Amino acid sequence: MKKTVQLAAAVAAVGLTLTACGSKPVATSSSPGTSGSSGSTSASATGSYKACMVTDTGGLDDHSFNAESWAGMQDAAKADSAITVQNATSTTENDYASNIAGFVSAGCKLIVTVGFAMDDATVASAKKNPTQDYAIVDNTSTAPKIQGLQFDTAQGAFLGGYFAAGMTKTGKVATFGGANYPTVTVYMDGFWEGVQYYNQQHHTSVKVLGWNETTKQGTFDSTQSFTDEAGGKQIAATFQAEGADIIFPVAGGTGIGALAQAKASNGAMNAIWVDDDGFYSNPAYASVVMTSVTKGIATAVSTAVVAAAKGDFSSTSTIGTLANDGTGLAPYHDFSSKVPATLTTELATVKQDIINGTITITSKNQPTP
């Protein structure tokens, strides 16, 4: 396993907020849990250290990585009263540069950008503003002023694939992505490898629809979008028709459509959610969420913001792993009574074997420091 930087323990979770899309960041006096009409939300109005976050096009309420990042920003403000946090949402990729520039002009001490697609805009801004501090979710660090907050989600997804292979009744499981990004396919790689390992251990032949790590061929939303719920629902319906009874969408808001299809299937299909615990983030579909492959985004963001506010900004990447709880499997919730105790025991062993290196995950999309 690659050398990692230990993530700090999580602080208390707080509610998420909704904002309008596509607006340039403007300071507001909104209190936590409310929205400013400008499209930028502030979680504190009294702090002396301003940290600001720019979402990608998935939107703040994507029930996934943008929402988790904003939760981390709010956690930081709750942990340290000196911290003020704001966000700006991006409707299109054209908003990235202007939203970041707006926060530079607004005097934000740390700017957190969210998502693989924001790397170019973040690096360009850092080159223009050499004294500005940045952190970016799902990208490596760019010295000396951008800290990468990365996650080896292939490890957690490996557990998710092993779980799915152990729970399928049809012998077919499925996955798909919102867009063909390395931070998406790393999940799909891990899921695929977990199924193959289960097959090897149990002499079974569970099939994965939607991705093959060997050929790099798979299914992605036709619009390469993380907001296309209708597209996600159609993809899930197609997989269901092909015999899959468990689906693992790596697609942000597009994946909510897959949950909707699972719920409409009346038990023919269930789901494994991604990034956060979907049982809580998607309560309307909690009944079909078997477990989730989690990603410790909120903790990583909160830790980075609090450290920077204390004068300890670092451009050293952090990598969340199974060993430091930066990725993993969420509880089974409503499916607890349906999961065999033997499968739970096997998953604990597999997790430890990944941590100690007995099991080697081969995905080339795993992050590097």
C-alpha cells in the first residue's frame, strides 16, 4: 500500500444547505442552514479567517462529494469560531475560473475547489496568485500552494464489490459512472476487483455489468453528467433488464436516478451508494440502499481548513484509505438482518488483508502522494 498521511478524526456533522447555481461568489450574512440569494452561502458571520469553497457542476446538494465538502467546511466553522466559510456553485465548467477569481478578490484565505474537473482552473489561479492558499478535493497537490485531498476509494469499493458478489441472487451486479474521470473509474476498478476476488475465493462466476477494468470499457452517463437523474434511471433500468439485481452508481446526482429505479423495481434491484452513507443522504430511497462505499471528504476538508486557519497550511497531499478511515463500507441499516454473518466476517478479513498488503489492488487510478 502507498504511504499515506493520516487524516484527523471527524468533528460533528452539520446540516447541508442549498444555493442557487452559477452565481459569482458574494459575501452573504446567511446563518448556517440557509441560502443567500447571491448563490453564495456563509456558515459564519463573525470569524476572522475566511475559507471559501467552489463546487463543480454537480451542485451543492448532490448528495455526494459537493455536499460532503460543504459539510466539512461547516464542520471547520463549528470547530473554530475564528473561521468563516462560504461557497459558490458552478452551473457549467465555465464558472470555475470566475468563481475562484471572485473568492480571490473577496479576500478568502483558503479556497477549496471540489472535484477532478476543477484542477486546471485551480492551478491557473494559483499561478496568477502565488500568495493564495488552495485545497482541492480529488486531486494531487501542486506545490507550493495547492493541497490535494485524495482518497484511495478502490479500497472501499473492493469491499463493496465483494459484498455485492456475496449478496446477489442473480449472479449479476452492475456499476456505471457519471463521467469517465479517474476519480470515478477508481471506484469502478475496486468494485470490479472485489467481485473477481469473491469469485476466486468462492469458485463462483458473478458478472459485473457496466465496467471491465481489464479492457477499460464501461457505461457512463451519455451527457457525462453528475446531475442527470433521468439518465441514471434509464441506465439502471437497462441493467435490471439484463439481470443485475445490485447496482453501484458512481455518479453523484445522476446516481439518484438509479436509486429511483431500484425503488420502483419492488425488490428486483437494490443499490450500493457512493461517497457518503446513502441511507441518510437519500432518505427517500433508504429502503434500497444496502450499504455505501464511503469517502472521508468532510473530515479531510475540515482538517485542511482548521489547519490552515491555525497557520499550518501544507501543500502535502492527504490520502484517505481503509487504514485511516478515509474510505470504507457504511452500515447495512435495513439490510442488516439479510446479510449473512459469514459475509460480514469475510469482509472484515478482506479489509485487514488490504490494509496489511496481503491483497494488492491493481487499479492504476489509485492516487499517489
